[in-house]
Amino acid sequence: MRPILVAGTTGQLARSLVDVGEQRAIPVVAVSRPELDLENADSIHRAVRTVSPLAIVNAAAYTAVDMAESGKITDSLSVTAILKVQILLLQGKL
């Protein structure tokens, strides 16, 4: 069975996904930013090539809570990552 690739390793969601995967015998590979930088197309391609996942779950979190709550930033990381993955899919690279 091909694994589920989880971006993020230390957050509550990522840990829960790994735990549920273990309980249900579903392979889950959780990686942190050095292994899968969602803002870097080469990093995404390399991780996908290495793991060959059935699915990718973005469980990476923005941890600067004060900035996130202030409304002074936008969620550009998620938008950028989604767009880059879509571009790679369209190019047939994923």
C-alpha cells in the first residue's frame, strides 16, 4: 500500500495522523520542512518521487500565533503550496 505523505511532524494534526495510521495499518510518512518545503517546487517533486504517496496532507502549521491572530499576515504559504502542486500536476511531474 502506498503511504500518505504528511507535511509537518510535530503538530497535533500530524501526530494524530501518524497515530491513526499506525492503529489502522495505514502507512504514513510525516516529514518536516527540510524534507518537504511546500514553497519549493523541487522539494515537493523530490519528496513525491522519494515517497510515491497515495495522498499528500498539509499538516504544517504557522506557529507565530500573535502574528496570525493580528490579521497582519496572509496565508501565502498555503496558497503558494497549492498553486505549485497544481502546476506540477498539470506538467505531469507528480
